[in-house]
Amino acid sequence: MADTLSRAQRSKCMAAIRGKDTTPERVVRSILHRLGCRFALHRADLPGKPDIVMPARGLIVLVHGCYWHLHSCKRGRSAPTTNAAFWQTKRTRNRERDRRTISALRGKGWRVLVVWECQTRDRDALAERLSILIRT
């Protein structure tokens, strides 16, 4: 199926996508704050500038968008039809970079949790998962 937006409209949409302070990231931060956790954001001294860092707990939370990081859910499996090769390469590189980043963080002794955008929709289940992880 062809793109329903013009090149200019698509460019404007893509330019508006943020890498920090996304809605899923804000949801996770809100839950962690309600659980009494304190954390740092986007620490540049760690590989990949992790989204949420809890040094006292030795825990890092990475919040990944399903589309951009190739999650196995419906949104992550969808593929653009315009310039498909470019986007597939970009998304595949994102996934490989994520693997390297997680490996580097674990190598430095951090526990790493990846929260997918689709998981932030069920906030109660996510809060339970985060609560269990924080207690361990």
C-alpha cells in the first residue's frame, strides 16, 4: 500500500518523533515514582545513555518503542512501504545496537530491564512487574 501522506507531510511527522521524554517513558517513570523509586535519566557516562538509571538498586530500565526497535508485537512487525529497504536497515541496526548496549551494561554489573511501548498500555501489570523487580 502506498503512503497516504505527501513527502512533506511524512517528513514533518517523522521529524516530530522524539527520542527522549516519550509517552511510554513518562508512564514508566510515573509508575517508578509511585513505587518510591528515585532515578536518573539518560546518564551519558553509561553505554547507550539509558532511559532510567537506579544506581542504588543496580538497575537500568530501557523503554523501547515497538516500531523502532523491532518488537514482536503487531506494531513492531509492521513495515513501511515507502523506502522500505532504508527503514528495514535502520530498524535492524537499532536492534543490533540495543543488543550491544544491553551486553555492555550487563558487563558493567547492571541489571537491565527492557520495557516495550505495548507493555505500558497495561499499567497495572507493568507496575506489578516493576515492583517485583525492584524488591529483588
